Amino acid sequence: MQGIEELLREIKQTGEGSWELKIEDTVYERRFFRPERLIILGGGHVGQAISKFASAVGFYVIVVDDRPSFANRSCFPDAEEIYCEEFEKALDMLQIGSNDYVTVVTRGHRFDLTCLRKVLKGIFPRYLGMMGSKRRVAGIIDLLQEEGNAAETVAKIHMPIGLNIGALTVPEIAISIVAELIEERRKGTPRRSHSQLLTCTDTDPRVIEMLGDPNVGKAMLLVYDTSGSTPVKSGALMTVNSNLQSAGTIGGGCTENEVLREAFRMIGTGETKLFTLDMSNEVAADQGMVCGGRMLVYVADLG
């Protein structure tokens, strides 16, 4: 397909890219952005659970702890990078930027303060949160302000960390934190239907890997328009190859399965097809598809 090779080279070189493709008489743009960095300061049980859930929703997870018994691959199988260093030294190495996410979940008050003080000396990240009780948080706020940090800057720190969902267990606490990360990440994400700039910009490494494999035939499935309530937004991308392997999703369920089978049959034909997935009709209702919207899907054989 025209432009796919250039796109894959761009993503490989920079981690980002932009792809234009013409569907009928309209040119659509699908953008690809590298995963946001999530820096977890603290390798304890909460940090481990955050790493698991944050990796699952596409964050590039980096873990820092000064204890070898926690800063290791056994504790963090899902993390991209693990630093067994003193927190201040590791933060110097990582060079936090304005698009980073930082969670402070160390083993103690002293280390939390060390991390916050270090982060506040540099560029304020997109998200900064610290775990702690309301009493502990109040004390840290007072201390940080006494040390010369502006009240409006301290107020931007998410303390206590996480959305208030009544979490009690470690996994629940981690989910509340990752939910808050997602909330921050999705601020400003365009959700308007019928736009030539597609909404989803996530880059699933498995999809990119499969698209770039020259040794096996494959087909691509792309949601290019939606209306009403749908399981995914425009830009959702999926691929299937001649070995019956697939990656990504266009929403799951019976409709995805039907289009996926048709995409598999198209491999090697050079064809392109358009599908309308209507989740508001009687057949959809019988299959338990309660979204009630409609998706337009472009399917293309990529050879």
C-alpha cells in the first residue's frame, strides 16, 4: 500500500509517524505517537501493580528503586526500563520532561520528599502524584511551600494519588492510580466523529511489527469513521496475517470476528473493501451488542 513502507521507517526511526490514506474520495490522516513515559519511583507492591496495569494500557514504564531485591525483572516483568539507583541519581539520568508521568510510591516519607524535591527543581511533568494519607499530604504541602515552592505548583501534585474509588487492596489502589493517569492522558483527546483526522493515535508494537514483516502476507483493518456509541474510536487499527495471527482490535465481539475472517480471505488478492458495522439494529441487539452506534471499517490486503 502506498505510504506504508515510509510510515514504518518513520516509526522505527523516531517512534512517531503520520499516515495519509484515501478512502473513496476523502483523505484521512492517522497519526502514531510513541507511548508516554511513566516513571514509577518505588519498587514495592504498589509500584509493581502500577507497572502491570500501566503497561497494559500502553505506558512506557520505567521503574526506580535503590534496592536490588525490588529493582529487578522478577518484580517488574512488564517494565521497559529498571534503574537500581538512588532516586536523585536516577532522576538526573532520566531527565524528566513536560510530557512525562511520575508516580511517587516509595517505602517511606523521607524518600517521598527526596523525590518530590528533585522533580520540583526541574521541568514539571505532565503528571506528578504521591501516595499518602490526608494528614501526611497536608504536612508535605506545608513543608514544600515553606521551602520556597509556589503554592500553585505544589497544588498541581496529585496528593493523595489516584481517583477516589474507595480502593482498599494493593491492586485496587494501583487501578485507581492508573485510572487517574488515563484521565490525564485523555484530556484534550478529540472525540468528534466524521473527522479526517482520526482520533486514535496509539501505536501497538505488535501491529507495527506485523505490518513490517516482509515474510508473511497480511491484511489491515482500520476504523475510519464512527457515529453514536462505539467500542473504539476512529483510528483503531488491526492486522491479521496468513498464519492466522492477529494484533490490535477494532472493538471485539461478533462484528470484529466477521470482518477479521473476511480480511484473512483477502490476503494475497490485492483487494480493498469497506464495511459498515451497525450496532443499533435488531441483529446487533440479538448478539448482545449494546453500544448502539456505527463504525465504518476499511480493509486492505497488504500482500
